[in-house]
Amino acid sequence: MSPTTSTEPKVPAQRGGSAGNGADAGRERVSAFWSLSRAMLLSFRRDRSALFFVMLFPLMFLLLFGTLLKGATSPHAKVAQVGAVQVLDSVQGEGRTELEKVLQISKVDDESAALTKVRKGDLDAVIKQDPDGRIELRFSTADQVRAGSVQGILNSIVQQANQAAYKEATGKPPAFTLDATQVEDQSLKPIQFLTPGLLGWAVATGAVFGASLTLVGWRQKKVLRRLRLAPVSAFSVIASRVVVSTVTALAQTAIFLVVATTPYFGLKLTGNWWLIIPLVICATIAFMSIGLLAGSIAKTEEAANGISQIIVLPMSFLSGSFFKMDDAPTWLKTISEALPLRHLVDAAGSVLSRGGGVMDALPTMGILLGFAVVLTLISAKLFKWDDV
């Protein structure tokens, strides 16, 4: 008899005789759990197409976008004005309109909070004016082109203000001076934005497709029926799938970080980068719940694939995996905030490269797990062991 090439998990055979004691039953459950997990991992490893699309395909996007956007920049800088700044407030009319085309100026009172945003990459610069006319500019050098643009614009405005104030006077010092200094920052370079975004997309894709296609495939091949009749609990089946998806997601994370932190791309990790591990685990559980819902609804693997694509692709674009949502309409930002991937991308970017800590990760983990609970309960209502 030739050896089988099937990648279906082997279901432990029902043991005969009288039931064992509680310890024996516990050992059987643990043995069944690890047997299922091992079978799923072997199945995934043998499926070369799955390995490519889950492990290598997202990495190709990181390499492609990371190379193309290595020197990219955005011309519209966001600056915060602390209190009254005469040289800016005096620009009115058509001049103000032209200024706002290149600088998005927001007035704030808390300088410390504004500087924190500059260090995190949420703002490009902070501007304030001292009583003696000194204009203080604190800017981020993460984007060299944008930093140079902000300095050039402010320097031009200061010169024009001095010319207007002393156009008839000579021998007097200028009324305004510009003092521009950079801050120690971890602002979002292209690779710092791309890595958490594409990593989130990769984790979501692997978890959603893995759960949905596995569920539908097992239902069609009657594996679920066999599991139902075997001494294997539904919890063991689900836990095994969670373990496999989590291992895959953590492997994706390790590959992404190794590639992104090479000298060529230059991602610089912060001290709390390790928080990406519990974030990825919680996210995997959340995205698996989406896959379970898709697998509970779909009748065929083709349908499961289509439903998963309809969910994952729009969610990836609306969550900022490929580009920022800063300039999106308000209604689109509202939708984005309701998506689990958006919370993962924001938290991952914070802990990986913007100095975020535990308090940046914990709320996101709670949101992801809460999302998973809700969708899992819905999936349980729709779940079927057989096609009939």
C-alpha cells in the first residue's frame, strides 16, 4: 500500500475499554491537542502555495515599497503654533492662503505636548515667539526634505517681517530672529510607517485566510464530522488552529523586523519593541475570528476565499497599511477607527518606532480581544459541522 500524501490532520482513534480516570482523560486531551497542532503545522509547511502567500508575498511588498519610498517625502508639513507668533499671525489674505498650501498650522497652548507629538511623528515642527522677537523653531529631521522646507519657509517669513518693520530704518538690529533646532525624534520615516502597516496586513491575511479556508476545507472533506465523533473537544480543535496561526504570525513578525532593521532600510526599534509580540498574538486571535465567520458562512473554498478577500483588502487600505489616512475625509476616518487592523497598525507603529509603551499597547490588545469575542460568538451561532 503506497503512503498517503494527504495533509488532513490525523484524528486520534477512539480508545476501547472502560473510561480512564481524570488524569488519563486530561493526558488524552493534551495529546489530541498537540497531535492536531503538529498536523496543522505539517500541512502548512507542505503547502508551498500557502507558504508563499502567507510568508513571502507580504515580505515582497515590504521590499518593494521600502525601496521605492526610501527617499520619499510629503510636501505638506504639519506645525503647531504655541501662543501668539507675530510673523505668522500677520500673514493674511492671499499670502495666508499660499502659506496654508505648504504649512498646516494648528494653534496650541501646551508646548510640551506639542514637542512630544514632534518626537512621535504626529507633527513636523513647533513654533513659538519669545518677547524679544526670537522665533523658536523645533523640528524633526526624520524627513530631511520636509525639515528643510519648514526652515526655508520660516526663514523667508522672518526676513519679510524684518524688511517690513525696518524698510526705512538703518543701523538697527532686526526685529525678529529665527532660532531653529532639531529634536531627538523617532518620527515616521517611510520604512517606519511601512513596517507596522505591512506587518499588520500580513498577520490579518494569514489569520483570516487560514481560519476560513481550513474550516471550509475540513467541512467539505468530512474532517469536522470525524473530529466530532473522535475523543477530541471543539476547544482542542480551535486551540490548535490558534497555535498554528500564532506561530505563523510570529514568524512573519520576526522576518519583517530582521529585514526592516538591516542597514539598507534602517528601521530603528525603540526599547519597548517587544510589545509587538503580545499585540500580534491578540491580533491573530481577532483576525481568526473574522476567518471563522467567513468560514461559517461560506459553502466552498472559493466562496471562503472571495469573502476573505472582500474583508481583508478594503480593511487593509482603510486601516493605513499601505498609506496614511491623515488626508482622508472625516467619514472615512470614522470607518477606519472601527476596524481592528487600524488599531493594530497604530499600536505597532507606536511601540516599534515611536517610543510607545505598555499604555499604548494595552488598550489595543483589549479592543482586539473584545472584537474576537463578539465575532466568535456570532460564528458559533452560524457554525455547522456538515454541509447539510
